[in-house]
Amino acid sequence: MYRSLICSVLAVSLFWGHAETPAKAQEPRAMNAVEFVEIPRISAPRLSPDGTTLAYLRSHTDWDANEIIRRLELTDVATGEARPTPDNSETAQQIWWHPNSSGFVYLKPPSPGEKAQAFFYDLALEESQQLTDHGEAVESLIWHPDGTGFFFIAAQAQPKSDRQLLDTGWIIPPYGANANREVGWFELASGKTQIEVTGLFSVRDVSLSRDGSTLSAILLPDHALDSRSQGDVFVRNLGGAETERWTRNQIQEISPLLSPDGSTLAYIAAANGALDPYYESKVFIQPRGKSPQRLLGDMAMEALAFAWDKTGEGVFIIGNTGVRANLYHYQLSTRQLRQLSHGDHSILDWHYDASTDTHITRFESAIDPGEVQIMRDEDEGFSKVTSVYSEWPNRFRLPEQTAFSWRGRGGRSLEGVLVYPLDYDPDQAYPLVTITHGGPRTSSRFGSWNTSRYLPVLAAQGYMIFLPNHRGGTGYGDRFVRDMVGRYFRNAHHDVMDGIDALIEQGLADEDQLIKMGWSAGGHMVNKLITHTDRFAAASSGAGASEWLSMHGESDIRQTRNEIFGGTPWDRNAPRRRYRSDSPLAQAWKVSTPTLFFVGENDVRVPPTQSILMYRGVQATGTPTFLFQAEDEPHNFRKPANQLFKINTELSWYARFARGERYDPVLPDAAYRVEHDEDASDLQEPFGSP
């Protein structure tokens, strides 16, 4: 029984064989799928206030446990040498330095299966101590400037009896239930915890003024994602316990921060100057008792993050301009914008420390996923602190990435990122893999090291890769992002095809070897394009929507689609025709492109139903297709084995249907291998006959 089952799986998915990761070569070599999944990822870099020590999280791929483990690491900034780290910090989450730099707090479960609590690591003693023993998981925290304690966010405490009944299965929680959050205070000297902000509401985006006198937070009716536009910013005076409502609107404020003098509130919102929703995200400045001002409203740039500068006379902004994201400074009095970083990259994990006027960040580019860099002086710029990827030039050959521009319908100027295959020959046209971004309110930028794209592996297999920024995305202004208002597939799919045609006309892409892939909104686009054209030789749709009416009811986020389609499907005068007309499922009978579908079993953003519906529709046409639903996975695959399976399966699919070739998948040493026997000897192709 098991032998036939294994053989069936092999016939449906991949004939693994015994291909292994190549031995380390003397010369730089192409990166394979296993090596891509194993890339160590840096996150949450934080510099001690005295500037001497860097703390950050670094991922490690544990194939035996099938987990991506993030370990806490420390680096001496002056020497670049590693410092001792807390024991058992493999499950650490985030880092907050004590104001005096004596150590830091990090979050981790005290034991497997328990809820994350706050631990303090003493640098001098090289010892870690658990601080909180809260009934709920501690999610984030903010040190008071005097170092006497910290505020933290956690779910509101549930009655002990209810919690026990829920944990033992005697209570069925309401659908979509999510406990409201509250703010607690932990005093370091006494080790005691008290609740500071709680009630018949939920708390988001808590911040503390630089002098520690006021606490800002967004209060919402509940903690559902779709309630975010119903919240407003409240500021509490910690000395007098007075609370002031600062905003009153129907938009979502993000990361509200008071100016150093406490006179002005700043936040990010995807709104226009009149506070209408669904516009490019910008920084808003709102003095007490006055209307908010939208900064740089006419500039084609999305605000990803911001912070008040040291004086409070301006703000730093991480601005996305399409294929790049850089650091800017905006002076409020003069309205002068200065660009502080330059290059073909995207800034990630940026943090600004006003007390030392120091920036810490990562630059994701074609070279690597981003070393930690620090800037203390604008004239000197950023300098690297970590060297996680320092050996890459000797190990790997990485593909070139460039910006590519073309004209869309109506003469609209468009751009994206073009990745060249290794050993590129300008006299040759290449098989083209087009990958559309998620969101859709985001953009494809230089770097793109996520496992759903694996650009270096595709380039090593001889593919040219195209990451177009179509209308409906961000970084190109209000009109661009609002192109989807009233019609999801108005121009976006045409923009993608026009970009592909431009690459064909320039002799870069082979029109007979076109491939389409994408995840989330990128998967929506795959589902649309395979019903729109038969020009693709192969496709792969990850967590893609197929039927907007059911998608609206199933997904945990619906507010943006209210703006796109003009209301909910259950309104009295519901715009159901708009929902139906843009649903790829209605045109599934047209599909002739061999298509793969991937989705996580526990995906609440784009539930598995959407992939199942589209798969059933394509299957009914007789077109080669398979659906892979990964067990215990959310919206994005987190288990390395599933990430690797997707890469190997897609590469095998593309090789067969676009190039008429065979791809030999790679596996780590820890993978289970099937021995060759008579039952498996007839498996000649990875997916059987088309």
C-alpha cells in the first residue's frame, strides 16, 4: 500500500531521484534550490544606545525539524567580532535595548508550547532572566526613558475558567474571534505588572513620547484586521492620567508618533488630503486641534516608514519609488526633501535612534538580502556592521538586475525589474518567467529574495525573469494606485502583457517559452492571465483568488476590496456584477495553459477554497494541472521542506512544458529518499504526460 502511494506521489509531483547539493567548488557557482532556502536571513537589527553592540536575529534552516529557526546574535561594532548570546535564544522575537545599554529585553516562550514572555539579557553577566509571567503572550514593548520599566502589549486577560474550558476543547470560539489587546506596565525593581490601558476596545500601534510623559495608541472597537479604519489616535498623559482624542476619521492611521515637544502628531495613512481612503500612503502631520496635512502629496512616492528627526523640525521617511526604496529627510518649515541614500536597492528593517541621531537598516539588492548598516553622520553615509554574506562573491554567481521600462495602454510609462540569466548572451532570446507582486498595493523592487520568487535559482536554470510593476501598485502616485478602484482587472493585466511584448520585441524573451507565476495578488494575476490568453507555456498560481464574491466573505481582510468594487456583496444594492466580471473562475473554461496551484491549508488571507475552485475549473478543461495544499501552512509557506517542494516542483513543470527538458531537483541530506525498485522504474517524467 505505502509503496504504491509513494509511487503515485512521485508520478504526480516529482521523481526525486538522488540529486544532492553539489560539493563546495573552488570557483563561484550557481545557487541551487536547497542553498536558496538555506540562506541565513537577518532581521530586527537594534543598536545599543551607546553604539557599541549590535543585536539582531539570524535565521537557520533546520531540515530535520522542518523549521526556520531565528537565533539571537550579538556583534561588537568596533571589532566586528561576535559576543556571547543568551542560551536557548533560538525562538527569540524582537529586541529592545535598555536605555543605559546594560542589556536588552527579547521575547520568547519560556518552554515549548507556552506563550512568549519578556526576558532580560545582562551583557556584563552574560546571563538571561525571565521578567514577565503574564497570562497572555507579550507581543511588543517600549522602555521608559528612565529605564525603570517598560510598557507592553498583550491580549486582554480572559477569565481563568473560560481559558481552561477553551484550552480543553469545551468551548467553541466564535468565528473570527480575536482577543482585544491592552497595555501593561512592568516595573523592573519590583518585578510587578499592572494594566495601564484596557477597556471595551483594542489597542494598536502604541508609542511613547521621548520624555516618557505621554503614551499614544490607536484604540479600535475590536482587534479584527478590517476594524483598523474605525480606530483613532488617543494620547494619554501618564502623570495626570488624562486622555485626549487626537484624530476622528474613517481611515487607518499607522505608527502614530508625537513630536519631541508634544505639539504635533505624525502618522502614515493611505488617504488623500481630504482623508478619503485608497490613495498612496503618505506621512500626515497634525498639530493639536488642527486638521492634518498630507506631506509630499503630489510626489510619486509611497511612505513605508517614518520618524521625527532629533530636533522635531522634520521627519525621516523611507520612500518607495517603485523599483527602489530609499531614506529621505523632509524639513517641515522649508518643505525641502533630501535623499539620504541612493542606489538600486530596497531599505528594510530601518530604525532611527533620536538620542544618538543614528540610523540602522539593511539594504536588499541583487548582491545579497542585506547586511546591517549604520549611519551616524550624513556626510559619511552608511557603513556595514555585519558580514553574513561576505563569502558570497567566492561561493555564488548571482544574476544581474536592471530596471526595465515600457509603455502601457494610454501611453502610460511603466517599469519593473529585469533579471538576466547567468551567462547571458545578447544575441539570444530566453525563456521568460514573469512574476507579479503581491498586495496588490505594493511593488517589485531590486533584491526580491523571498522564497516565492527565488530569482538566483531561476537565473541559474537559464531563465530571464521579469517583475513588472503594473497599475494598482504603489510608488507611482495616486492615479496609479487608484487604477483598480471600480475594476480590479482594468489595466493591470494589460500592463503585464505589454511589458512581455516589449521584451519580445527587443529580442530578450522567446515568445514560445513564456511562463507566469506569482503569490497572493500575484496569484490573482496568474488566474486572470491564464483565462485572458493562451500565450503562456506554463504557469504557477500561489494563494490566488478566483471568485471575488466568495473571496470577500472568506478572507480576513475585506476593506480594500470594498473600495475596489464599490461595496460589499451583501449590500442592498451590492455591486455583484463587478465582483463577477473580474472573477477568473467565470472564464476558467478558456484555460489551456498547464498550471500548478499552491496554497496553505490554514490560509485565512486567501483561503484554500479559492485555489480549489480554480483548480477544478482548469481540471475540467483537460489541461494539465495539479493543486498542492500544504498542511498547517498559513498564507505564506513557513516550513523549509514546503518552500523547497514548491521551487523544485515549479522548476520541473517549467522545464517540461516550456522547454521540453528535464529538471533534476535537489534535496538536502536530511530528506527522505525512495529507493529505486520495479514499481518505480517506469517513472520517466516528473509529471506524466500532458
